[in-house]
Amino acid sequence: MTSQPKPPAVEVRNLCKNYGSVQALKNVDLTIEAGEYFVLLGPSGGGKTTLLRTIGGFHKATSGDVLLNGRDVGHLPPDQRSTTMVFQAYALFPHMTVLANVGYGLTVAGLPKAQVAEKSAAMLDMVGLTGFADRKPHELSGGQQQRVQLARAMVLDRDILLLDEPLAALDAQLRKDMCLELKHLQEKVGITFIHVTHNQEEAMTVADRIALVAEGELVEHGRARDIYRAPERRFTASFVGENNLLTGHVSDVNGVSCTVDVAGAQLQVPKRGKEVSGGQCVDLSIRSELVGLSRASDANAGMDGHSILGSYDESVYLGLTTSHLVRLPNGTEMISRSISDQLDDLPEPGEPVRLHWLPEAIRLHVN
């Protein structure tokens, strides 16, 4: 006898959420597998928090379905769903000890005091706060308060943890540290994490998969590495990583590639299965770290169809890397990013230069 496959942790079908005439979510379809660390990434106001709160039952969908572990929960309130929420604000009770804050939900549920204390202490150990049980929230750092909130959510033994911008209140270095702690914690407990953020570095650090959400739509989703290295949509290329975005017209289509006229250059671009036709306006993207820079007179730089001429604008030193800004003849700005000190003899502002890349580095966007 074969066992039935386990249903997804979360399945969203044709989900819409309206606030009057404003469409916050537009026909969103999404599947999240059990045990995934899944990130909803996008700009502020794009709909990612609305989607998270609708999954958790804090918002009621205008139409569409929300299924948790194969069960339709659209009619259920938050406390009757297999989810628990970690909010951006810590919302800890200032008059309670850390241990009492963690066990609050269990106390409300009517568990015996001894069991509440035991489970709460075990969860404090899980998040690295053993020895902090008797402190009050004001005696903790921001990162420690966030760990208390995580412990308070996970002690309820729900199998889906919803995190709404959980690191937004932390400084940059602490945010990086907490990202790694969150990822290790999720791997340890093995439950599904769904994490909302607008910070792409944060998303890349923790995510198994990422969904880009903007203007109420799910733009694109996939593994973190694929979203970064091979974006399918122009929006993804503009939001994730540092991509050069170019616009041009198709002048020729030849088998697996096409020729695109951009700023006086004829660029050879792999189609990668996309359908294009002569005269069509298309977008191109190239990650800045894949773009090389040389003087225009260097005959060995680049290859026909995989380079473009411009004038050097300026350099921006960023420590490990330096960004070189180049102005194309049509006014578009491109960036070549390299390890600092690789180019000691920099061109003068206004000097003609050539940007070049490998054939597979450039991507075509027709949507």
C-alpha cells in the first residue's frame, strides 16, 4: 500500500484582496512546500504583507482560496489556523519576565503552570537565551527581544511561522547576524517559515525560494540563486542584484539568438526560448559584475555583438568593489563593477571606453 503524498504547507489559489477600489492582491497563485524557508520579496506597498496576513487569517480574502496542509482555511480566524505570526514590532509585555512573555500563549490556552514553564524554558534554550528568563524586555538588546518574540511564536507548536519584516528594526550588522540565526533555527526546527522583506540581501541569505511581489501581483518565483542569476522578468532584474537595464529594437532573428539595436550597437542576445520578431521593442539585462571595462582603443576587448561603446563618467569606491559608471550615446547609464584595485589606471571623465561581456551574460525580457 503506497502512502499519499504530503500536501503543500500553503496553497493560495486565485487570491484577490480589495480595499474599496484598490486591488492589493490580484489573482495570486502560490504553493509553498512543508519545511521550506520561503521569502516574499518586493517593494513597500507591493502586497507582500497583505498576502502574508491573508494566509494567517488577519485579513479576509475578497475572493480565492487559502489552503494550509491541504485544508481550506479561508473561513477560519488566526487562532484556528496552523500558523503563528512574528510581527515587525516586538510587542512584548513590559511588565512580564522573558519567561512569562514566551509562555503567555500557553497560559492563555490553559496549560498547567509547570508545563508552560518547561516548554518556555526549552524554547529559550532553542533561541540562545538560556539565563535570560528572569529579565524584563527593557533589559534586552533589540536582537534579544526579537529572539523572545520568535520563542513566543514557536512555543505554540504550529507548523507554519509567518514573519512580517522581522529584522526591520535592527541595525545593519545585527540584521546580518540574525539572518543567519533565523536560517539555522528554521533548519533545526524543520517547520515552514514564510518571511516578508524588501531587503534583497536578507532574502538571499535565508531563502530556499523567493517570490517577487509588486503591485499586487506575484511577478516571479524560484530558487534564490536562479532569481539572482537568471531573472525572467524585467522587474526582477531591476529589483534583485545590480543589473544594467537596456532597451532596444530587434533587427534580426537567427535561430537561438537575435540581434538587438541599442545605442548604435548591434548586440547578439540569446533568445532562451522566447519568441521575438523584427522591429519588436525588448528589454535586456546584464549584471554589473559581469560587465568588463576597457579603453575604446583596446582591440582585444570584447567581441562583436557583445560590447558597446560609451564615455567614462566616474567611479564609486565601495570598499571590496568599485562601480564604474559609463554613459552610452543615448544617455543610458551602465555600470561595470569590479574588485577594487583591479583597475589602477582609471580613464578620465569623458574618455571613450568599451563595456564588454561574455555571450551568455546578457538576458532578454519581452514581458
